[in-house]
Amino acid sequence: MLKSSFCASLSPLLALVLLLASPFATAQQMASGMIAYEVGSAPRLVTANLSAGSVTLLERDSGKRLNEVQLGGDLRQLARSDDGTLLVTDYSGDRLLLLDDDLDLEKVIPTGHRPYGVIFDAKRQWFWVTLFESARLQAYDTAGNLQMDAETAETPRGLALTDNDRLLLTHAMTGQLAIYDLAKLGHGTKGSSLPETTLPKPRLITLAETHSNTPSDSQGLPRLLDGIALSPDGSEAWLPHVLWSFDHPFQFQSTVFPAVSIIDLDEESERITERIDERKQLFLQINLPSVGNRSQIVSNPFAARFAADGKRVYLTLAGSEDLLVFDLSRSGKSNNNRHRRKKFQGGAKATQLLRHLPSQNPRDLLIDGDHILVHNAMGQDLTRLNRGGSGPFARVTVDVPHFAKLVETDPRPEALKRGERLFHLGNTLGNNGTNARFPMAGDNWMSCNSCHLDGFNFTNRYLMAAHRQKSGDNAINGHANLTNMVAGDFVGEYLRMTQQTQGGMGHDTRDGAEAVDPAKPQPEVKAMMEDLHAFVTADGNLPYLANWLRLDAPRTDPAKAPTTHPKEWLNSASCQNCHQQAFADWSESNHRLMGNSHPYYKVVQALARETEGEAFGQWCQGCHMPQQVMTGQMDLPKGSHMFEQGGASLIAAHKVGEPVVEEGTGCVLCHRITKVEDAGGNSAFTVNLKDRESYVFEDAPGGSLQHWLAERQINARPAAHKASYQKDFYRDAALCKSCHNEFAPGTGANIVNTWDEWEKSSFAKAEDPAKRRTCIDCHMNPEPGNGGAPVAGQSTENGTMKTRLYRHNFTGAQHQLVGLRNPDLEQESLALLRSSATLSARIEQAADSQQLVVRVANTGAGHALPTGVADFRELWLELTVTDATGKLVLASGQPVDGAVPEDARLFRKVFGDAEGKPVGLKFWRYAKLLEDTRIPADGWRDEAWPLPADARGPFKTDIKLNFRTYPKWVNDAVRAAEPSLPEPPIVQLNRLQLTLQPLPVTPATEPQS
């Protein structure tokens, strides 16, 4: 009121000046990697230099570098407050960096995973920050203090702030835009440890998925949303992104399409919607003249900005390395009757394509009067363009190709930098001669980054989720036609992927590309693929290539994955004195002995290495033998502890202080997992040994005085020990998912989906939280088979009594191997198995036929029956039926010479190759699902057998649900290599003996149990 009265008493001109100077009068703001501002009358520009790890301050009119500060990490965006404070997001370091106006570091703020977007809110004097992987939106004051922390929808990324106090946020991997009305910010409970401000529920807009029966038409799921371009009047938002079209096999020019979606921000009518008919389809339908009878293709739209008068929009294409100009004064209605290569969308038309900008990987752009500054991420410089005025025939031209050098010294290895460039490159000419001869993309089509956003990380699971084909037709949701599953021959496989998906490396020769044979590449091509490999195997990507395992440790050789010395791993027996029961349970479990002591694994591992190459074996080892991977041991160890009881070999080694590279997952391995990156499985977790709480004499021989002193140090500070070895997310099913979901490298075919099966079930989604069960509730329960009910107990000797104890028995379906060491553990496995399913039966009578129907209901498992290696597990029905005279009228499922007959009713998966032939032991070659008769969680399956027409009831039925860990053909192969392995028994899980009368079939007919 005071401000309004004061302004009313002034002249209109003076009032306008004061209003514009007010910190609460803000124009449309958009998050970016570069910020322009003024110091007095001196124009300045500050940039975040991504993987170079630095921030640079420039004179904006001359490009002169005033300062560069090396901070490390991957610095994506920055924002500047009214007092000159800068907040920078470190995408790879999980931190925010608070800098003063001179770029001096004031504060380091740890965050959740992958902070990305940042924007300054002048009204509140806050920085808004998105945490891309952690799915959170946070607010910090200018001193770096957390003011608000709110959960969002998945993958929040880009930010924009309108002048009417609305915060816009893109969700990159779900194709959504969230709009928060900041005027409705609420307040939480005072006195709590959390910030008091609460975020209002956003309006969430899901961009439309489009479909065409013609694969080469622009269509698909909107993905890879990032920045937001707001019109000067705030009436619309432009969202650059790609479209993923995965309802057919990956192939050149029909898988990924560039697009820009337009959102109508009509506040008065509350009509905030996507203008689907005005979506800019930037592939084949772009409204620009063809060149050489070919449409001009662009790739990876990144950032857009409106001209100050709102008449034009400028768009960077980071893949094809172009600038596209839209003229909003030449708008029109969409015309669907024109040929698909000529038609244009409604709204603004593309009027200029400035082809192949002079530097590398153009991303952010800034309109600065008559100029446009383009931030080249891989070129590490700025290009200055001339807008050519604002008239109807204005054309953008290159003013200064390399206007400002941003990075003086990039500390990363040269091969890594070249590889990163190749990964993002969709420019067929490539800015240099080698790339023109051997381009990464044909026809400027796409780059690796078009699917694998920022490399190989948690976004991988969204690729698999976007798969739109039936598994029976095509289970591959990635690259097909691989010769050695990537790791076996990475040079050849990278070339096959590039050729078949991106049209590069000689697949598309229309622009002069030379032919390349993946089996015998030219020396220049081999060198390029080795550079690409340096990026693919970089920290944060796939250091061990075949799996997603990561070790948080420095590299001794930049070209090799980080490793540890065996002495850095504490022998699990060193934990025994304080955790006796946990060690006893674990030492005989399959989680401990699932490497060389697991004969089935050993045979399959050897086959994988033999057929695909030695390096491919690490795909299996990432979960089965991660410690071996992280100590750099490529050869499989000798010997086996298959029959070992009580961890005898570990105890013996501990007594003499001998380091052990343990197979399976040991105490330190599991309890030093510091991050789970939900990439869909395949050992997607990070292990950190260097930052753990350690103790003097901790590696001393067991039973020695020195080791006794080490244990006393733990007892003196138990809280520190617990903090170092126990994380909250250890209770999260996502930790189990990292190994109990599994996909084939390169092809992405989902082999094991145990977590997904659970996530869809009542065990995960029951309305009553007390009825929900996670993996460990059932599989680490002291009383397996009790439905996951809590059982009290102590986790340490003389420790506190917990209301729910989690044992380290890791009870599962593989009862046979644990039974070789501990019959009690085998009985626990069988108890769990027997709690999973129930049987019921009925005989249906029709006019001239009758049949036995047996229902197997999954009543106790929170996943499908069977799950895991369901292509190997045997779960089937064995039954007999006699009629009123005692005559046997039906028999099914009786084993013959130890083998289950082919006509038995089995509940299983059968994997096939691309030709539809069963893959057998080579399950990683899965390309088509030939059969899936498993029983889903909360579901059932009815199996029917016809009875002789002349048979008369009552009928006596004897129905058994049988289980065997592996079929005879697998057992024969394994026992040939491991003769000491006993034949696995057939186990009866359930039995139903009933006398049944035929009943007419009606909707109410239910089986009897």
C-alpha cells in the first residue's frame, strides 16, 4: 500500500523508472550456462565451462578474458544475484559452488545427485536449483543457506521464471513441464529441522506422444527436455527436445527426431496447454528449401531465445552444430494436405538455417543487442553472430568465429576430450577433415547423446521404458546385430552401432564419407573409436565397460579403470567378533559364494568369455565378483569353496593377516556402497573405500592384540562406525534392483525384471503401508516364509533389541547350493518357496466335453513365479486323475530319466535369438521372447487338460507343484565341468488331493482348494 501510494504521487515517467529499478520488477528469466550483466557501464559475461571445470569472466563487448577460476567437476549452469553472488551447479560433483563477484569461492554446498538448473529469484532473493537425478527442487539464499527442499516429478532439469511469479521446470526424461505458482508458497511447521517454506502443487503438462505408420515420419515420445525459452510478453514457452520413436528396431533416420514444443501460457483463461499442431518437427518437415533434392536435417535442439521484440526465435542445434531461425511474423495455420516433405506446422516458420557453426557443440545462446553469443561446449569458446537487423529479410551471419576463448587449460586427457566430442557429434562434416571422411553421423542425423543423455547414467532406464515393441516380436531396445556384445570388441561394436543407428562411418556416403569395415577399420577410424572409448569408460560412465559398476577412487593410469589393492579390502572375517550371527549366515549364503564357488555361474562365465571375448566376462562379474573387478583381476580365480562351512578360508586368512579378494558380495563391499544409480540393473552402484572410517591395526591378524585394540576403537565410537558403514538407502529396493534387474549390454534386452515385477505389485503399492513389503522384508527375514512380518532381534553381540532384525541369510530360490554347506539354510529357502503359491482345481463340464482346470495362484511372492533366472528355473505341475472306476484318465508332468517332459505345464521364460531359436545358456543373446508362462505377483494362471469324454466322476486328483533349481540339460553341462556337484533334487512346493465332480461352466465357477 505504501509503495502504491508513493508511486501514485509521482510523475508517470519517474514512477516507471522506480518500478523498473525495484528488485521485485523482473522480466522473463531463463536458466543458462552464461549470464550477462553490467558493472557500472561495463558489460560483463560469466560462463560455466562444463567438463573443463572452470568459470570464466569476460568483457562482453570485446571477448577479453578477465578471470578464469578452476573449480573442477562438470559445471553446467550459473545464476547471479543482485549483489553479485554467483551460484554454480556441479553436475558430476553433487555440489553447488557459491562465488563472489571476483569468482572467489565462498562456499561449497553438498547436494543430492546431479544438480543442474539454477536461476535467481529477485523477489525472494533466492536461487532455485534442480537436482536432476534426485528429483528435487531446492531454494538457497544468497549466503548459500537452504530455504526450501521439495520432491518433484522425475528428472527435473531446466528452469525459467516469468514476470508474473511462475516458476517453470522441465522434466527431461518424462516429457513434462511443471508450472509452480510461487505466489502460493506455503509455510511448514516452525521449529522443525527442515526449511519452513513449502512448494505448491504444480500444474503438470505432459507433452503429447505422436505416432505415424510411416517410421521415417517425425514422431515419438518427447524426451531430453532442457532449457525453456519464454516470449518477452510471457505468453508462450518454447521447449527444445527430441522425439524417441522406439516402436520399431533402431535404424538410421527413423529412431530419433528433433522437435520444439510450444506451450501457451494463457494465465487469464487458465488455459495452459501444448499447441500440438504448432510443434516444430525439425526432420523432413522443416520449412526450408531442400539442398540437392534433400531435406536439410538437423539434430539435438538445445537452447532457444526470443528476440527482444518477440518477432524471431533463435535455436541452437548441438548435434548438427547449426543455428535455426524462426520468424513469428510469418505464422500460419498448419496444413496437413501438403506433402510430408513440404508441409509446415502452424505458427512460426523456420526461415534460415545457419549451417555448421565454426566451433564445436553449440549450446547456450545469448542475444546481446545486434549480436548473438553462442556458447560452444566442446570448442570451449564463444562464437559471435550478427543478427542482421530486425527487418523481414534479416539474415544471421557469423561475425567473429572464435570471439572469446573460455578455457586456458583443460586438465582432462586429450583422448577423453576428443572422445566426448565424438559422442556429441552429429555434424556430418565435423569441422575437420578426418570427421568429414569418417563422420559419426550421416546426413547430420543424430549423435550418441541423442539417446544417452550426458553419457551412461541413470537415464538409461528411461531408454528401456520407452521400448514400444512386444518382446515376442523384438526384445531388443538398443543396438542389434552386435558381434561381441560391445566389450568383446569395442572398436568394431562402436562402428556397427554408429553405422546402423546414426548412419555414420560410411553407412551414408552421400556427403563423401568413406566406407568402413568394422572388422578391419582404417587406422584413423580405429584411433577415433579409441578416443570414443576413453569417454565411454570415463569416470561417471562405464569404467569397466561391460557392467555399470563404479569405484570412487583416483586413476593411476588415465587410460584404465580405477582399481584398488587387495589390502584395501578388509577381510569379512574381521567383522565376525562383533557380528557373529550376521557373519555365520552370510558366510554360507549364495551372496558370499556366487563366483567361482557357484558351479552354474562358473560354466556360464566361461562360455561368455569364450564366445564373446574375455572382457565381456566382466558383465557377469559386476554382480557376482565385484571385488575381483575392482582389484583389476581379469583371470578367473582357481579353486572353489562350494562345500565350505562357516567361512573357514576367510577365518584362516584373517588369522595370518593375509589379504583376500573375496568372491560374491562381502561386508565391506556392500556396506561401502555409497551410491545406487538406478540405470536398470547390471551392478549400477558405486563403492568407496577411501573415505570410510578406519582404525589403527584394523588389518592386523585376527586374534592378535593389535586387532583387539582395533575393535576397542570401534566400541569407543560406535556412532562413527555406523555412519561409515550404514546408509539409509540400504533398505531401499533400488539397491537390490542394481543386481536383480539385468539387461544385455548394447542390445538392452531385459533379461531379469524382478524389481519391476515387485514395483507393480501390492507388496510395493498396498494402500495400507503396514502391508507393504520390500525385498529385504522377505529375503533377509529371520523366519523365511512368514510373509515378511517383522521379527525382533540383535544385529551385534550385546547390542540393542531391534523391533525388526534383518538377517544376512539372503534366503532365495537356490536352496541346493546353500544346502551343501548348511541344511538349516536350505530348509529356510524351501520354507520361503513353499509360501509363494497355492493350488486349486475344478472339473468343467460342457455339452460334450470335460476338462480339469488347475489354478496356480501367486499368493506369497512379491514378484513373478519364478523370477530371476526364470529361463533356467523349473516350476511345473505334476498330476494324475482317476475316474469313478479307479482308471487313470490323465497323467502329466512326470519326469522321465530326470528330465521334465516337453509337454509338461511349466512356468518359465524361454529366450530366443533374432531368428527365434532358443538361446540356451547364451541368455545374453536374447532377442525375442518365445514363451512367458510365469505367474505375476498377485496373479494366477489356469492350466487346463481335456478328460476323456466317456470318463465318469467323481474324479480323484493328485496335483503337485514341483520345483527344481535347474533343468537336467543344464545340470548335465555343469556337472560335466564340476563332477562333485550333486544332482539337484525335485522339490514339492505344494500338493492338492481332491475328489471332484464335474460342474457346468458359469462365471461363478471357481476352483476348489
